Amino acid sequence: MLGRPCRIFAALGEHLQNIGVEVDRISTGISILDPNYHGEGLIWERGVGPRVRYFQHTPEMSESYNQSLWKRSTEAGHLIRHKFGHHDEYDRLKVVQELKEQGYTDYVAVPMVFSDGEVHGLAFASRAADGFKDEYISVFEQITAPLALICELFNSRQASENILNTYLGTRAGRRVMNGEIRRGDGEHINAIVAFCDIRNFTGFSNYLTDKALLQLLNEYFGIVTSRVEQHGGEILKFIGDEVLAVFPYTDEQSARIAAFEAMSALRESMADLTIVNARGFPDLPAIHVGMGVHSGRVFFGNVGGQRRLDFTVVGPVVNEAARIADLSKRLNQEMLISQTVAEVLSCCEDTYVGTYPLKGFPTPVKVYQAPELTRSCVFGPGNTAFLAFEKN
């Protein structure tokens, strides 16, 4: 409900004022499909303009809803008007007390029904000394149905985007939303490709309870996802205990930046896991990981069956990154990088580990430990790209 709905509600508030309705506040509360938020609301206030707020999945937010006239209106199925100071039960509600402190005198809550029958909240409030004129209360009922259509339209669009971004990632979700939905749709891109998985995960899964296993996975996935996204990468897939992440680039300079950001994200993930392990959980073992990083050209797009597709990266570069991650566990290394990544970083002369065969690849490959990173390590202290990067 961003952008255009904000402008629509701002225009509505101004129009109502122009025809004599002394409305100083319009607010909505709409349930949304989002992994982090239960609902989304828009508030327009005279002299302030519109703003969006989000309702989290918290006991406090549930209590706030229970202490609202929205709840009573949606449950009753009809408009509820409350002139402050005229109804003891309503005056005790938290939202009424807060609005009264802000100078409001009158409040109208209207159930806003979507086409699927779901009921959402819509409210109008006034600071006028005598509140709303009685003849204008029917106006709120008359405009509720058109507002419900507008809100549902944008809520449906936002729900689609949220679902795609949650399950595919932001870049992939945006491309699917823009029409890349046929099998084979996609393009070749250059990217740093990283695989990360938990050591001895099979052993853990054999003795941990489902609850403990999910807690372990969510701790681990949450840390890696957060760090990857902070550094401009994207998580494309969770496969069991494996994480597949990409950091796209377009040229030599952006390749160096992508490599630097990927290394930073993975190192910070390991540091965060160390903190989690030190803190400990009663039912969880320590989490140790193996990481493999490679770079090059990959296909980024739709693969799968006729009616079941996945938007991901495929190609030899992806396969080699996965094999290097496997090798890191065999060599008891937390992170190994390919020669290609080492050459991009240009500071790995002292981190060479050896040359090893990888399953499915005809020739052995050189692998390196991830170096301790500095920006000058990536670009060289006198490099103009480094100096530009430092300014940013």
C-alpha cells in the first residue's frame, strides 16, 4: 500500500475537507502476506500527510488490536461511532486514550470488506470541537466500498511481490513478476557463486528433535541470509542445510567489489555463528560450516517441469562452487575459494591450499583459503577504482 494509495488517501482527505467534512485523520489496517508482518496500515493526517506503518506478529500488537474500535466494528459488521467522553467502555480503550491526548474528539470505525469476504479496518477521526456533523457519517459508509476495491487491488499486488521475494529472492521475484515465467526464460549473467552448508548435518538430523533441528536451521539460515543481503548478494535457494547465494557483477571492477562483498558476508556469517555457538542453546550442538566460492558465467532463469519451475542459477560454475564447498569439509577448512576468485581478489598468494580433483570435473583445480580482506587488497592502494570505492 505504498506510493499511489498514499496519494489517493491524501487526495481523499483534502476532498472531504473541501466539502465540509471536518476529518483530520484517516487510517487503515489490512492483513497482508508477509513473513515479518501481520498487517499494514496507512495513516493520513491533516498537515502531516500520509505514512505507512506495519504491524508485527507480536503479543503487543495483538493486544493493541484487541484495544481498538476496529476490532469491535469488524466483529459487529457495521459502523461504530464514538464521540470521546460519551461511552465509558470505549473511552477506556488504548487507541481512544492516545487519540484523545492528541486532540481528537470523534472517531468512526467502518468495516472494509474485500471480495473474498475478509474484513479489514478503516477509520476516520476529527479534532473539531463538536466532532463530525451527523449528516456526514453516511458519507463514510458510502466511500468505504470504493476504498475497499482500491486497497484490495494494491494489497493483492503487494502480496504477489512479497510471496515471490520471500520464496525466490528480490531479483528473481522481480523478474518473474515482470513476466519471465516460461520455462527457459532468463539470461546469462556473471556472478560470484557461494555455497555454504553445515558440517555433520546428517548426524544432527538423526538425533535432534524436529523442533531443535528447525531452530538450528533457522539460526544458521537467518545469519547467512542477513549478511549476504547486507552486502548486496541474494539468497537463491535453501537445499536441506545448503545455502546458494550469488553476487552478480558486470565488469572487472564490479567483479572485484562483488568478490569483496561476498567474502565479507561469508566471514561475518562465520563470526556470527561463533557468537551463537558461544552463547549456546540447551538442545543444539555447535554449528560449523563449509563454504565454497567460485565465479563466472551462469544461466539465471527458469528451469523445471511444465507446471513446476524454479528460478535459479545453473551451469558448470555453480557445480564447481558446490564441489569446492564439499572439499572444504574434507580438508577441514571453513571456506575455500577457486583460483578465479583468488585472481579477482589479487591478494591470495599466501593462501594457496593445493590442487585437488573435484567429482565430475576432468582436471584438478587449485583452491585457496579466503584471505584476510582489506579494500586495498582488492584493488591495490593506488588504484582509482579503490579510491572511488573508498569514497562510497
